[in-house]
Amino acid sequence: MRQQVGFVVQALVLMFLPLLIGWQLFFGFPLIWMPACLLVAIIVFSVGQILRKP
């Protein structure tokens, strides 16, 4: 069960990042949010990786 949760978390992060870039290009928001969101994505992806370890 834990491995599936880790997989879903990682998949969501990998889907979120391109959507974030598209949102920035089409609608725009302050660029300071991009590095902050990337840092959060790296942390969440790492948590997913920890959950997937057997």
C-alpha cells in the first residue's frame, strides 16, 4: 500500500510541474513562485521516493 501511495505522489508531482509551467506561460504570476514551487515539488517527490522503498 505504501508503495502505491509513493507512486501516486510521484506521478502527481510529475504531472503538476508541466501544468505549472503552462499556467505561468498562459496566465502569468510572479516568477518568484516558480523556484518556490519547484522546491516544494522536489521535497514531495523525495517523500514519494522514500515511501516507495521496500
